[in-house]
Amino acid sequence: MLTDNNNSSAYLNSSNNRISQLHKCFLKFGSDSLQNINIITQTIGSLLNASSAFYNRVDGDLICSWGKWNSPGDLKTCENPVNRICSHVISSPKDDVLHIRDLQNTIFAKTDPTVIPYKLETYIGKAVSLDGQHIGSLCVVFQRDFIPDEEELKLFEILSSAVSIEEKRLQYDREIKENADQYIDLYKNSTIGIYRSTPEGKIVFANPRFISLLGYNSLNELKEINIQENLHLSKDDRKKFIEILESEEIIHGYIVKLRKKNGVPLIVRESARVIKNNSGEVVFYEGTVEDITEQSKTEKALIENEGKFRSIFESGGSGIIILKKDGLFVDVNPKFCEIIGYSREELLKLSYLDITHPNDVKISKLMMNDLYSGVSKNIQIEKRYIRKDGSIIWGSISIGLFKDKTTD
């Protein structure tokens, strides 16, 4: 009975020692998942008093030791995975711990180039999974015969699961880095200016487009200026922008005139949102600016040209009409109404064929088809019209094609 008690006491001490080492292992963990995997590998090797321990990981077409403990100095980090014991563990559909004894007399003595040179006798390994697929194996090897007990097999389960968790962290880290790289690339190469500023008007950061848009040489140069004092042509515009932004917390498409470093005016379309701290205080404005200076000039010119056209259209001495592709009138000027004898309201319900002489309908259709198909860019024709009172008049007509976004 005394011997049994001593054995029980020894087992208990051994078990407590293993739990203590396991706790120490996890307490050493930091933010570097690869370092954590190495700590796990060292722990399993030490706990089982193995000759060496490894975490072998599939890496492209190779299998590489991402974790090592007591590894021979001449052992390569990455090798061809074909016919190696760890490859057998990874490719197996089973999740059980694999225990192989008497390695020198197994098939692996012929296929795995580490078995004979390093006089390996025992292998214990467990597959590590990521997203349901085996990607690596945590293993220990012995230069002696070794039979693990239940508790040691359980340690393998725990520590291989810990490696799986670190693999998941590595995956997240890679995805975060990829997303960050994409964001940085977008930030640097965007054709739209991106900025962050304080409510007081100091620029915290800006992308290259924002800096060049305003004619500055660097972000540091921009940080020296005040938005309201140096960038806005009108201080009232800045005040109105802030009032809207702090009231609504977001603003879209705000048109404002800015001043470039050299004093040249710049018209931009600005969108922004507020950034608050944990106390709910506004600490930053974050937004984008798009240069619409040329667009504004074009729109202004179009408005001016439209005004000139409308003046000619309304007071011209010749009849002017605008038709849809189907021949219906879109607009007619007063002189055309006078010539034809219909009111504008009456003509807008008709097509040009309704007032064309029957003998000229066919030639009118052919010429319009040539115009729409691109055969002719302009058409000049003399044709007959039927006035509202039934009388027939001749007219000399010039027709051109005009397209816009709303009508054909």
C-alpha cells in the first residue's frame, strides 16, 4: 500500500508540474503569433522530454518548420513534403494523435530522410486545422522508445488547438494587412482629395491629391495653415459649412470656393462627416474634396449659351423648330407659329409630318433617316407645308442633328 501511495503522489506531482508548465506557456503569449507557436512547440517538447519538437506547416509546395525546439543544426527549415511522416498526418482525414514506435523498422525509415540519420525511434504528432482543413502538424520525436499516457495525449490535444488559434490570428492579421494596404493604396492614389482636420481648422492629415490640388508641397506645409484663414475665399462659407456639419453630422456635395497656395481660386465639391471621441465630443472633421472648377466653367458657359440661343429662338426672323426623333415637336418659336398659322400649344401636339404636304412626306422621311443614321450631318431642302387654314406654302429648310441626355 505504501508503494501505491508513493506512486500516486509522484503522479500527482508530475501532473501538477505539467499544468504549471502549461500555464507558463500561455502566460508567455504576446501579439506575435509565430512567436507564440514557437512557445507552444517548445512547451510540448519539454513536457514530454522529447529529443526534438516541431510545428511543420504546409507553405506552398513545401513543408516548413514554423516552430522548433531542440532542432539539429543541419536540419533544413523547408523541405519537399513527399513521403514525410508529418505529411502523412496532415493529409490524413483523422484528427487523432498519431503515435508511431520503432520507426527504424517502418516504411518511414525509407521515405522520411530524417528517421535514419537522426536515429529516431518514436513519433507523436497531431494535425492542426484552419477553417476545417489540415494545414500543419505539431509533433515530437524521440531517439528512444516512448509510450505517452492519457494525460500526455490530452496535452497534445490542448496545444495543437492552441496552434490552430494562433493560425486563425495569423489569417486575420494577413487579411487586416491586405485591407490596410488596399486602403493605403486608395488613399495615396485617389483622384479625389481626402483629409482630416480639427474643428479649429488645423489639417491633421491629407492624401497626395488633396495636397497637390491646393498647390502645396507637403503635408507638413499644409499643417502650418488654418483652413478658414488660408483656404476659404469667404469666411462665411466656412462658418456655414461648420454649422451644417455639426448640426447634421454629415454633409454631401457642398460647393465652396477655396484658395490655392498661389492665390488662384478653386471650386470644389466637398463631403464630410464628424468624428467624435468616447465622450461624444467632436474632435475631427473627415472628408473629401473634388475639383469641379472646369465643370463649373462649362456649366456657366452652357447657361450663357442657352440664354443666347433662347434670345435668338424667341426673337429670330426665321421659323425655328425642335423635333424629337419620332417627329413630334418639342418646341417652336413665335415666327414659325406665325408662318404656319398654328399656336405653339397646338403644334406641340403634332408631328412635322402632320403639316407636311402629302407629296413631300416620302422625301421628308428619307432625309430624316439619313440624318439619324449619320449618312448626312445637315440637310437642306425645299418643301411644302399646309397651313392651319389649308393654304399651301413653300419653305427652304436647314436641318441639323442635336443630341442631349434627355431627348433623342
